[in-house]
Amino acid sequence: MHTLGKCIAYFKQDKRMVTRVLVIFNDCILLLFKISIALPYKILFFLILSNLCISQSLPFDFEGDIFTADFVDFDGGVAEVVPNPLPSGINTSATVGKIVRDGGVIWSGSKVELADNLDFATNNSLTMKVYTTAPVGTLVKFKLEGSGNATERDVATTVSGEWEEMTWDFTGTPSDLNTLVFMFDFGNVGDGTETSTFYFDDINQLFGGFQIDLPVTFEATDVNYTLTDFGGNVSTVVLDNNNPSDHVVEVIKTAEAATWAGTTIGTNGGFATDIPLTLDNSIMSVRVWSPEAGTPIRLKVEDSNDPTHTCETETVTTVGGEWEDLAFDFSNEAPGTAALAFGLTNGWSYNMASIFFDFGTEGQTVGEQTYYFDDVYFGELLSSTTDLEVSDILIYPNPTHDQWIIKSNHTIITHVNVRDIQGREVITKDPKATTVTLDTYSIVPGIYIARVTTLAGVISVPLVKE
């Protein structure tokens, strides 16, 4: 529902049961009238009028729905509604919001209260158009406040001197927050100049894709593959230079990066389901590309609702300038970090993962470096075509509707175990033959992991039931 700005109603009843009503709209008297009706109807009238005078609702575009009086400024930020300074590109509207940061503190800004709590169960993202001449990479913090615990998300600008639409993913945010808090150039004190001036428009709540979950391939068109960088990393989903049909993540560890610079695979909401780590099944796999062999790569899992519940492990690359599959065994925790056994014993669960390239080395020591990663799986996988040919194992059709056929040309398949991404066993067979057929009628569509044991060794491969 769109309302018409800041509206306040005053009621006063005299001895003759006549009620005088004064309505003030945006600090101006809009209505002054008397009513003399029965009590039940009077209450109904008051409720209707109150609904017209409550706070704002999304979406809003400053074209008659939000006014300067609706903003609550704090700590050096001053907001107002003004003409669009650059009606071009993606935003040709006449009127926009404006916040100038001048002095105060590093978190100065302004906020607007909404009529109702925001519900991110389906529409999990907020979008906003932003214009500023501040440098590319300026941090824009979108914070939500209300009766529950405040939630905030950070996104950096990618252009300067033109409008861009930015997206903040709030997947998993509780529905008890109703105040939008705008904090531009968070972390720096504003000086009132042009680079401390920010224009914004068209704030909306949209479906930004389904919440990310394992396995992560970066190929689905309806999954939100937002990445969360920290410590000086800049990560982007790009096409693989050697395989234009394959999407991978490019990670730039900048020259200013900290020793602990990393990338969270997803948003701060983590994966849709918990990572099914146990002491017997403690491995995750990631396909990585590093410019040098011997580069330490760390993988960290944690509880998105409690950042003290973590487990970290580390391995090193064995090749340089090539892709390779790395296995991360969380039963072998990194020195000085919590053991997986300790976390599981204390009831910890893990639903978020972050990857760190060249962990322990500052960016200024080696300069800017570029890394890539793809195919984040639970379990130890050999997922490329080359690996499968070397292992002499063929699986077809995959994806399938009714069955998978697993075939080995030169060795005996002794055991096949298929699990869902939660680690639950759904199929097990001991064929002791070169070919085995797995019927899929009894399992639901989804992604599964098959662990195939042969006389030549053991491999794990992803399977898809459509």
C-alpha cells in the first residue's frame, strides 16, 4: 500500500459527544472537521483514518509516496527528496532521495519506517538505484531494524558518476523488521562534499533467486549466487576462459588484502540446508585454479546464526596454472581452530562455507593475485570428464528419469552407495560385476552423490534425478 507521506491525526471529543478531527499532513493542516456518529462507527472511522496515516510500504520511488519528513536522520546524515540530478540511463524519474554525510560518525545516515514488517520468505532481496561520484567500491550498507535483532548487508558500488541498480540479499532474515536504514560510504566519516553525497531511488523487494545450497555449480539460472567478500577480496561469477559454457568464480585477492581475506560462498544466510558433516563423512571438495603450486587454500564452515560455531581445514595446491580438485577434510582441523569432533559433540551445525586463497599472506607481500573456484560439493569428488575416463567408469543417462547405468570396461564394480546431499543413504548395491543398474523410481528428483568402489579404487560422482 502506498501512503501519502507523514500524516498525524488528532481527536478531541466534547460533552455533546461531537469529535473534532485535525489531520496534519507533512507538517501542514490538511483536514479540520467534526463528526457526530455512534460509537461503533466512530471507532471504525478512526481505524480507517489511522490506516491512511501510518508509515510507508515498499516499493517506493519518491514520486509522491515518500517525502523529506518521512526520514529520520542520525549522526551526521541528512536526507531529503529532491529533483533527479542526472535523469539518464536506467533512471529517468523526476524525483529521488538524497543523503549528504557531513561529519558525525562512520555510520551516519538516515532511515524510514515501514507500515509492516518485511517478509523475505519469497521475495528475498532488496534493490535500489544509486548515483554518486564517490569512487568505485564505495560500501553501501542496507540495515533493517525493528522489534527483532537488526540485520545488515553490504554491497560495493561498481560505477561512479552514473546510476546503477544494486541488490542486497536478505535470504533467511526473520520477518520482525520494518525500518530501512541507509548508510552510504559506511566506515568513513563524510565531509559534505560531492563524494559524500548520494542519490537513491526505486527501492523494491524482489525474488532474487532460490537460496544457494550444496552442491554449488554456479550453473542454475534460478539460484542466487551472491558472493560475500571480506578482508580485501573481490569475487565475481564469470565464464571459464577455457570453457565458455562453464560458469566459475573469479577471486581477486587485492594488493590491500588482509592475511585472512576470503569469500563466503553465498550470502550471510548460508546454505538452504545444513552441511551433513560427521566424523565418518568429513570431506568437502572444491575445484580450484591457482597460478602457483603449493598455495595454501583454507575452507571454513560455520553456523550462519552463530559465528562462534566454526570448523576450518586447509590444503595446498599441487599444480600451477591448471584446474584441480581439492579435498578438504574437516576431521583434520587447521591449527588453532575448533575441532569437528568438539563441535559435533556440542550440537553444532554448519550451513555456511568460506574459501581463503593463499591464507596467511597479505596482499601487499605478493601483490594482486587472481584465483578461480567452482563445483563445491559435500564428499570427495572426481567430477571432470577426464577423471572419469581415467577411472574407467561411465554413468548414463545422467540426468535421468528412471535409472542410472554404471559401467566399467576393465574392472569389477564391487560396491555402489548413493546418498542425497544431506548424507542419507538412498541406494546401496554390491554388484561384483562390470555393469550395474540403479532404479530411481523410489527416490525424489534432486542431486545425489554416488560412491563407486571398484577393484581399481574408489571414486565419487554427482548424479541428477529429474
